[in-house]
Amino acid sequence: MNEEAYLDLVMDALHQKIKEINTKIAGNEKDIESMHDYFWENYTEFDEYGYEIYDNSNALKSRMKEQDDYAKMRIRYEKMLDAPYFGRVDFCYEGEDEPETYYIGIANLAKKRAENPYVFDWRAPVSGLFYDYDKGAAQFTAPSGVLTGEITKKKQYKIRYGKIIYILENDMNIDDEILQQTLSEHADASLKSIVTTIQKEQNSIIRDTTHRILAVQGCAGSGKTSVALHRIAYLLYHNRKNLSAAQVLILSPNSIFADYISRILPELGEENICEMTLDDFAYRELRSYGEAEDRYDEIEKRLHMDSMGDFLTEEADAKQTKEYVEELNAFALSLEWELMNFKDFHYKKMEMKESEISDLFYEKFADVPILSRMEKIGEYLIDAEETLRNKNMEDDQKQEIFDRLNRMYETRNILKLYLRFLSESNRDGFCIRNGMIRYEDVYPLLYLKYTLLEAPKRREVKHLVIDEMQDYSYLQYVLLSRIFHCPMTILGDKVQTMAENRQDVLTFLPKIFGKEVHRVYLNKSYRSTSEITEFASRLLQEENVQTVERHGELPQTISCYSTEEMYETLAEDIKGREDAETIAVLCLDAADAKKTAEQLQAKLPEDIPVTLLTKDSMKFGRGISVMPFYLAKGLEFDAVFIPETEKYVTSLHKQALYIDATRALHFLRLYEVQI
């Protein structure tokens, strides 16, 4: 049976399966309704011991769970209608003459339970042949034991809307879709060799289970995000008894990123990877002190700074450094003596001398954070009292003890203490701007909180992925090391920073996380065309990027005599790129993005929708995405348009232009208005 015929067979089976599930769901709905009616109509006649109520309740719960399972199954199969499978492996068992063919997808699909599936779930034991082995000798563990043999053929599929776009037959898996497409279009030996080399480099990252913290420095277009996501899939597959998708957390550059990654990794099926920004976490932790600026407020401010801005930027950046952390540590240490006002403790028949409290504070509980020590002393007192009386104390009595002991602190307000620190270190003593905590003070304030109080341990997270690692400061990594005690995959590109002074995170990560950090470098850029990569490299005089020969149109800069002419030209050019699946118009800041979106909405026909993405956006809309450059970090688009490039004048603006240009996969066009 040829590939198209097999796909038709699978699609028919999928439609039939969904039809069967719909029938079962409809039948279940009627049964559940009848069970509800029976329960309430006969409630007063059930036996006095409650056995009938118990039995009926369990039957109803069982039917409702079955209904929920059917609903999840339907969602899974409806997803498969777009792409029923993405891989195939032909395996000849030892002692057999003919190979068996296995198709791999996001879920099992069989006509009947006892029959061999048309498609195997990517988590099934036999799917290990597809993920773990290249063509040649292989084995997998089935319920009956280890089965050995030889992989005779491996294929990968790009299927959209139930139609085959391309099929790639190769000795090894090519995970990245751009590499797959490149090989499917150009089958020459030299390109195949280059792609195989890239995949081997990526496999060393994807399949690394020996290093607890893996830090990947990769140039723009080297496939870092794709590698990270396939690494998650690999770890979920091989650790499925101990690791679930809900236990993986991605620290992403923005909320749009979560929507983006769900498109990259179909293997994850209905499982959702948890995603959040570090700012979101910080704001939740500091909400009792008021609202705070976010990193986008800070970027917008820096984009438009005057000559005084360099000094202010240096001051703000200094608050994220190792030296500032050491100053905060010294300040916290000084508070051990300055903050305390010990006195004799009396509560009912309980007593403790000032000297005894002091000894407990400075000796027995010396390892406990300062603002948590009095509660430890309270627990010590309560435990002794309960042991003596052989009786548990009431909660309100315990709280009264804690309250009285905590009044021996001069203050427990972290914000007040941080303001004192700023004053004593001869810095600007105002960390509040327009009623909000300044962004430069958010993480120092959080660090002081975690130094004086216990930092929360996110033990539910068993693997942490940090994308865009170059945008996190030394201080932020110190905080991450306190909060997360799990394996990590950290990825980024020092060139794609949103700061004017590049920092190489890999130089200080080992100082924070120790010898557990394993550094890996990806230097081959292949996701954008050679022309786009070379154009972007010239913007920042980057000469170390190795490109894979994948050619396309040369990037162009269109000169216009007025802003109106520029918008007209931009709209016409967008209309000419209807072949592009994803299109972005990237602007310097939020105000420009809003203005550009309004202009395009007025100039483009209704069948080409325009979506303005802001820092509060949660997902992509349809059609053209318009956004400031900083929201595009980590994302990629088939075609990218950059208006008003005459505004990009400072070194930070040049960084922004580089980020804009490297978001384009196949097409890049820039526009300048002559001044």
C-alpha cells in the first residue's frame, strides 16, 4: 500500500473513531441524566444505612469519569485529523524475514482494542525504536521482554490538514522541521552530511541525561528552542513513570511563547507544559508591597533615554550584579543585631528570659533566616509547653505567642528594610516610581525577602527550562538557584540580548550552580536563509556564524519619502506574501506597533486580519502579527517586515534591529523614511 492510500485508511479510521466516541458520549449523557433523576426521585426510599446512596453515587461517578475520558479521547483524535502521524519505523525482528511497519503519532489508533494499531502512541514501548535508534541494529522492551532486530527503514512526515506535504527518509531522525524540509527538497550528499552533523550535535543535547544543568549557547537560527522542546519530549518519554508534562516548567520571555511552543511539538499531544515568566512569579511574591514595573516598561524607558540615560542605566544594571548581592548579604547580616529588641517573654504560665531568647536566636537557630527565627523560637516554646502539659495548644494561643515574639523585631517590613539599605548605601532612596516598584529594584527586593525569610521551594517542578538565558541577570540566577532544586536546561544567545552591554551568562553560571553546569555550543545557523543570516550578521559585525546553504530572496531596504508612502508600500508588500503561513511586522516600541497595526487595518482588505500583540497578549491571532521587537524574542515567522528603520540609531536600537532580522525564516524586508 502506498503512502497516500495508507493515510486515507488512517483518516477514515479516525473519522469512524470520532463518530463512535460521539455516539458513546451522547448515550452517556442520557444515562447520567437518568441516574440523576432516579437518585432524586427515590432519595427518600433508599435504605436507612446509606448503602443504596453509596452504590448509586459510585455508579454516577464512574459514568461521569468515563464521559470525561471519552471527551479527552475525542480531543486527541480531533488533533490527529490535522496530522495523524509524524514518523514511521520498519523493524525486522530477529529470526524473521520481513519487517513490521510501525507509524508513530500522538495517540494509539486501532479499529478494535485487540487489533494492531494503525498508529502507535509516541510513548508506547515500540516507539523507542523511532526515538532511540538510527537505521541498523536495535531493540526495545515489550511486556514479554527485550525484543531485538534491525531497523530497515525510517521515515518522517509533514502532514497538514490530512494531506502529505513531504516525506523524509533518512538513517537518523531529523527533529527540526526546517532541516526536514531542506532535506526533502535537496537530496544531495553534501547537504545530507551537514544536516546529519547538526542533528548529531542536537542529539547530544536532546538525549543528555548525565548532566544536571545543561547550558546551551547557540547563535540565532541554530534551533535552540526546537532542541529544548524535543529534549523535553525525550525526557518525558524515557522518564514517564517519574516525570509528567505538568512537572516541567518553561521560564519563557513572554506569555505568547506558550502558544508558540504548542505548535512546534505535536508529540506532546494533549499534555500541557507549564509556562510562566519570571516577572509573573516575582510580582506574586511582592504583591503585598504594591504593583511593580515589568521588564517591558524598563525596555521602553531605555529605548527613549536621553544623554542622562547612560548613567541611569549603569545604576540600574549595577543592582543586578554579584557585587550588589554581596552588599545585600552584608546588610542582612548587620540586621541580626540592629533589628532586635529582646525582652523577657510572658504568656499565661509560660516564661522565657531575654538572655535565653537571645541565645536561641544567635546560636540554636543561627542557620534560620533572620525574620523566621522568632517563629522557630515560638515553635520551640510551644513544643516544650505541650510536652509539659501533655496537651495540644489552641491555634489562637499559638498565634498570640508568635505575635508577641515577632514584636521583638524593630520591623518585619521588607520594603522598609530595603529602603533603609538604599539610604545607608548612599543610593537613590526611592524605589517607587509613579506608585509602582521600579523594575531595577524588583529582584533586589525579592532577594532581600528570600534572605531574611525562607525562599519557597518549588518541589513540584522536576525539570526547569530557561529560554533566552542572556536576558537574566546574575541576581536573577541566584534567585532561581534558591527556588528550584531540579535539573535544568538553559538556552540562549549572548548576541540577542536586550541590554547594550552583552553579558556572557556561561561565565558566571558555574559560580552559582557549581560544577553541575555542562556548557554546549551550537554555531551553525540554518533556520533562516543564508541571505537573511548574512544580512543580520552584518548589522552587528558578527563573523563567527556558520551558515547552512539554504537560499532565498535577498533582504531589501525600501526608501520612502513619507510615512504615509511607507505604510502604503508595506500594505501592498504584505498582500504579495499570501504564500507565507506566518507574517510579522516588528516595530521599535509599543506605540509604533499600535500605530502600524491601525494603519494596516485601514489599508489591508478584511480577509487579511491584523492582530496587535501587546505585553498582555496570551496567544497569536490570525493573519498578520504586529508587535514591538521585544515580544518577538524566541519566535520565528515565515516573513518579517520592519518599518521605520531610520529610528534605529542607538546601540540598543541596533540590538533590536538584529533581533527583528533574525526572526525571519524565508523573507525579510525593511522600510526607511528619508528625513
